[in-house]
Amino acid sequence: MTGLGMLTAAGAGADASWREITRATTPSGVRRPAELQDLPTDFMYLVDGLDVDQALDVASRRLMDRFSQLAVLAAREAVADAGLDPAEWDGDRVAVLIGTANGGLPAYDEQHTVLLERGPRRVSPVLAALTTGNSAAASVCRDLAARGPSLAVNTTCASGTDAIGLARQLLRAGMCDIALAGGAESACSRLLVASMCKMKGLSTRRDDPAAACRPFDADRDGFVLGEGAGLLVLERPEHARARGARIRAEITGYGSSNDAYAPVAPHPDGAGAERALRAALADAGADPADIGHVNAHGTSTVLNDLIEGTMLRRVLGEHPLVTSTKAMTGHTLGAAGAIETAFTVLAVQHQLVPPTANLVSPDPDIPVEVVAKEARPARLDCAVKTSLGFGGHNAALVVSRG
């Protein structure tokens, strides 16, 4: 892993996001967008400090919904961080894999309103280009002249994690020399949030939205949506060393599974998530004792945190330091696994575990050590990223020191 880029509610860029994540501060990215007015949950995490009009020309912006714009800008940062120049690489050997759960859903909302209020003649002719799940990957390919394998991954909340794992498989199969992999999401959609409110998955703490997302806390009451993008540059170690690249960390293991249980709820005993995690450990040739840190899915829902925490203790024991960074970024759905893998890479690189924001009263029924209040220095040779998604999708990655 030679480069990373991200745009999150914690910061417009990887460095800014990491600085904010490692501080024991109140989340600053929670907003009340007009689209969510009067809904039971009328707040979400949004990316601030980003001038899309300056970063992208008018023609490009017209063909990209917000999630694709975020993906392109995160990809540019990742490529620059890796010391690569698209003008000099062989684009036929560059792959792009980007996960998303909803694609350009806000554009659908907007154009549906246009259809109802102004008629079919005023609907955008490029709606399909804006909204399909592959549009982020396609937009990154055009922007960076990447002409190798290009895939859109949708395993809901595990999409970004799976995209990274699959990119590693493409590299190992010799199908590319460089892979840009990650996820992007911008789901500020009145329709989606209204549905999730009915599902009772979202926090309804409207009186204190900045404190609403509180993973592993005894008083947690649901997740809070967020937008963002995270992209990693992956190369085979010999390819990276041959060009003198800095290796931030290595993705040494990947596992994926499905609960085959329910469309929304995780399996009660976490069996599917356990299979994915054990597969990742086996792929990495790692023992549970090797894992010093877990960046958990940690959504702040009653069921997820209990099931995931219990599973982590069962597989890894009591020693890993666990954190969830969602209290600082929100749940970015298809982008979550990618953003959180980037945080896991930075944790291993800096030997520092970020705290879990908003954790005041740890749930005594969750049998893992969750880092809270301040970042904790630790020896981290290997760390794990876990993701659990709607539809029973599970994915796990092992991140090792480079």
C-alpha cells in the first residue's frame, strides 16, 4: 500500500482526517441538511472544506454525482501520495475498483422532483451516467487515464473493504501492476433517510447530534449516516520497491462471507463475520495473538456492536485494542470499509490507535477493550479491519507493517 487519499467529515484530505480522528474531540462534521428537514433523524456527517467547483471543471462536474466527485478527488490525492504520475504510467496496467452502496441516489431524488414538477422534457439526459454504481470507478478511470480492469463493488457496508481485497487478488493474479481501490458514498437522500428512520436503524438524538453516534457505548441508539471517499494505491511489493516507493503498510490477508440470514440484521452469533475474519487471518498466515488492533465496523447500533464485539473476543481474545472511527466520520456505507482501512494503515504506520469518540459509558456486555478518550500508542505489527453489511455481507482485511 503506497498511497492513500480520503475525504471525510473529519477532514478534507488524509492528513486532516487523521489529525482529527486521533484527537479526543467532539465530532465537528455533523450537519442538518435541508433535504432531511422534519425527518425523525434530520442530521448526518458531511465533508466540509472542499471546493468542488475549483477542483473539477464544469464539464466533469456535469457528469458526476457527488459520490463520484469525492472518489475522483480522493483518487488524485492517493496517486500523488504514492508518488505516481498518470502521465507517465502504462494506463493499461492500472486497475480501478470502487465500492458504493447507493451510487448517485441524491441525483435520483433531484431528477424525480424535476419529473414531477417540470415534466419529462426537463429530466437530465445524463441521469444514468450520474447515478449508476459504476460511475465513480468510470469517472476515476477517465480522470487518471486508467484503462485496466475497472469494477464497481456493491456489498453494501462492506463494499470498500471488498474492493480493496479484490484489488489485491487482481494484483496477485498479474492482471494489473497498480490498483486504485476503495469506496465512495454521498447518500444525503430524503427518501433513503426516511426509509432508514422507519427501519429504526438511525439515531434519533436530535437534541445533541454531535454525540449521537457512540459506538460500543451502553447508551447507543443507532448509527448516523455520513458521506466520504477513501482510495488506496496498491502495488505488488516488488513493483513498489523497484520504483523506490514508500510502502506505508501491506494488505496481507482478505476474507469475505455472507450470513445467508436476514436482509438487514447481522447473524445473532456473528458466524458470518467470524468466517470472514478467520479467512483473512489464514490468508495472512497470522495467528490471533499477532493482531494488536481492530478498526471495527462499530456502527453504534445495539445489535451490531454487541454481536461484533462478542465475535472479536471469541476469535482474537482480549488483547487487541479496538476502536470505531464512525463517531468522527458517520457511517459512510459503501465507503466505510475503505476509509477505515486507510485509518488502520495509518494506525500501523504511526503505531497509534485512535480513540472511539463519544464513548462515555462502555457497554459491560461487550467483552473487548475499546480505546476511548485519547489515542493510545501501541506496538502494531498487524491490525484488522472488519466490515458487516446489509444483506449479510462480511469482509475483513489484515494490515501489516511494510
